[in-house]
Amino acid sequence: MNNYFINGNDFNSFLSSLIEKKTVIGPVAKKAKFVFARISSADKLRLDYDVTILPPKKEFFPPKQTLITFNTNEFKGCINPEEKILFGVHFYDIKGINMTDFLYTDNKKDNYYCANRDAATIVGSNIQNISERGFWDSVGAEKLLGKGDMLFLGSRSIAMERIHGAYVSDAEITRLVSHIRSQRAVSYTTIDDELLSKLPSINEKDDPLYCEIKKYLKGTEEISISQIQRHFRIGYNRSARIVEMLEYEGMVMPVQGGKLRKVIQQISNDQKE
């Protein structure tokens, strides 16, 4: 394979010569967004695009195409694709096209797709701008060592960073646990117990409404922070603190999306007997 380099000053003339000889499809501006469309002049090409409304593989699935013609006694296929150049395709779209090639060639061959694909030449480009919805800036994860390293995105970070920790295999974990168990008796604790022990407890002395709210639970099946707030006419933070403690004490279920919390009805000693 030969490598060719074009001087930046010659790029527009190179692209213009392509436009004169072939149909060139590339990213162009469409209001505040970008689309892959036919380029009439080099100055219309926007290689600074982030994402397009539809991916460039749409060129292999035209919305309108004559597939078969019929007459009285016979029919024939109409595979006659136009040669074109897809210019300025990002690497992830090229990967998507490769996967589509596998789908329509190696498994179940689609002659129409193959014809459109064979008539197209793809020219890739690097990514100049990254969409806020995209993850292109975190590519390269497949090159990680896989021995404890990973990509980490902190809550206050704008980009991922590579971190590396000690890698411990399952077999090593088993040997370590076996060694500890051979040295002494193992005591187990649950995560709920651990978290509950670290929470500041709420009692009637801390919040006189707490016991009253616990009694209120007996007459309802669902609650929410805002419901407690309205019913007892208290502030949101106070209501949220009480509901959080009710959850850790096992009186209400954890929150699920925007739904109300289910109340866990406690069985009294009289009911048990």
C-alpha cells in the first residue's frame, strides 16, 4: 500500500477535482445540524461536524430505488448503482459500515446492498469536534491491558482518564479467603447493617414527629417525601431525612424511579400469635 500526502493548501483543489469526476457525498450544514449530502463545491464540506442526523450508511439504503421491472411475460432486476465517494466519514461510522457489510454479504447476501457498496469509495477523516452526547473522546478502551486498568470518569471531570490497580484473579481471591478462614473464625455482616450503623439515628428526642410518622405509615400503603412534607407541614429536607431513615429501618421500600415508596407493613406480636 502506498501513502500519499496532500498539502493543506491543495486540499480544496483536490476535492474540487473529485467533485468534477465523481459524485461526492460528505457532511454539510443543515441549519444548526449536519447531514451527509451531495457536495457541489469544496467550500460546502464541513469536516468540523460532530454528528450527523443520519449516518453515512444511508447512502447504501436509498429511500427510493427501482429494484425490479415487469412486463407481460418477464421481469428483470435493475441493479445499476451510481459510483460515488463518501468523504469525511468518522471512524465509528466506518466500523458500522463494516458490520453492515458482514450482515449483508457473509451471512445473507443482499445483491442490491452489495452493488451500492461496491460502487462506493469511503474516505475517512479524524474527529475535530465531539458531540456532548457522544463518547468518541473515550475510544481506545479495547487497548487497555485488561489486568486491572480501566477508564474512569469522575463526577467533576470533563474527560476520561486511565487508572490502574492491582489485578487479583478469582483463584487468588479463593486462596486468600481460604487462608483467612484457616486463621480465625469468620464473622459476617450485611451491607445494610454496616450502612445503618453509620447513619445518625433519629428518635423522638431528635424529631418529635418521627414516632408520629411511623404511626401514620400503618394507615397507608405508599408514601413519598412530598406527601410527608404536605401532610405534616414540614420542610423538604426534614421530610427527606425522615423518609431516608424509615427506609434504612426497613419500614419503606427504596425509591424506584418517580414512583411512590411502598410501605412495608410490620407484623405485631399479637398478629404473630
